[in-house]
Amino acid sequence: MKLIVSDHKTGGDLLLISKEENFDRFFYTRDKAKKYFTIAWNTGAKQTINIDGIDHEFNANTLLPLMFDQTFTFERPTEIIAWQFNREYYCIVDHDTEVSCVGFLFGMGDLLFIPLDDPHQSKLKVLLDIFTLELNTKDNIQNDMLIMLLKRLIIMVTQLARAKYIPAENNQDQKLDIFRKFNLLVEMNFRTEHSVSFYAEMMNKSPKTLSNIFSLYNDKTPQQVIQSRIIVEARRLLSYTSKSVKQITYELGFEDPAYFCNFFKRHTKQSPADFRSGKVQAVAA
């Protein structure tokens, strides 16, 4: 089942996908004008999800938020229920005060596998039924109802993620907001700005303050977050585009291809050429 509604005013889409054998794969080079945020729910047994060429375990009754530029495939897509929406349909940045998910649920840089206990499974099933009903109801308030339901879904998933990934003693709104804002700014600027000091200045904080806050929420330092985001993008460009290493070097804000190659190899143990060659061989196999 695939249900979709489009907002003709904005060009935005909301999709609900369930029990689909050919679950859409939004490749990096495909559909650039319509990139979808995804909240996937594994309703079956543990399976494998491949994200940007890397396999991960996706446990039963677990939720997984995925960014709009991630490429993913499921081992058993018919056991997946997924909500997908693009920024034109509901912009989580513009509405962050409502859902408080930017830079944490979406844009954190790390995968968040969020387990569902029995009560939350029941709540999500009820929400799914209401989504399905509204998607099949064509009237003049359909879009308002669906946005309200989408907000409710995002808020619920964000609350569950905070409970799992952030210890109660560290769950302080002001510090968490700084952590989220840093991640959002990195997402917006990592192609051109690689230094912690740039982001610290934008936030009117010292690099040391950012490091102290990150130690509460993440095993990465702020600099490692920036570097990890660059590496993720480099892998995608090497895997899903035909751009040369030189083109990728400049696109990711590096001035010297040799320096970029050393940077990539330091973080992945492979040169860009070897990584690309390996991806091609894997696809061919």
C-alpha cells in the first residue's frame, strides 16, 4: 500500500508506505527537487537495512528516522511501514518550536534506532489507522488534519529518542538546543566551513563551551561531527555520482585534491579512488 497526498500550493508531498515489495529508494542523484525525510518502522523480525552502502541491524518494533539525502534499502521491505514527507510539505526547520527535532532526530549525523515498547506500539498503530483514514478522505480540511498528525508523529518519535539517547541528568533544554543548533548549522554549512570556531562564533559560544556540551550528548567532538558529515557526503558523491575526485574536492570546500584524498583516507582507510572502485565492484557483483 502506498498512499500519497500533495499540497498543490507548495508542491509538497506526504507518503505513507506499507507492505510494499518495491519500496522506493531515493538515490542521491535522483529526484533532487523532491527529497523526503523518512520515519521507518520495522514491524517484523530483525532485518538488515543498507544505508549509504553500509549494512545495519534494524531490530523488530524499532523506529528509524532517515534524512532526505540518505540512500537506503531494506532486506524485507514488506515488513516496513514508513512515513515520508518533503520540506515543501512540512518544513521542520520553520516549525522547530513545534516539534523540536531539528539537529537531533534529523541532522544529528548518527543513526537513531528507537525501540517501541508495547504501549507505544499500540499508540503508533492507532496513529497509523488515523493517517490511513485521513489519506483516504478527500475534503477541504484533509491537509490540515494530516499536518497535525505528522506533527504528533514527529513529537512522539522525538520524545522516545530523547528518552533513549539522552540521560535524564543531561536532558536540559538550553544545552540540548545548543547541541541541536550546532548540528543544524553544520548541515547547512559543512561544504564550505570546516572549523569549530566558525560555528562557535555564529552561536556566540566558545569552542570549549561547545566541546563541554557535546560531551553530554555525543561521543564525538564538535570537530569530529563536522568531519564525519564531510565524509558521509564524500561517500555519497563517490557512490552515486560520476563527479571526479577533483570536482568533489572543490564541492566539499577543499582547495587541494591531494589534501582531500589524504583526509578521506585518514577517516576511511581507503583512497577515494579505491572506495569508488570497491562500490562499483560491489554493484557489479
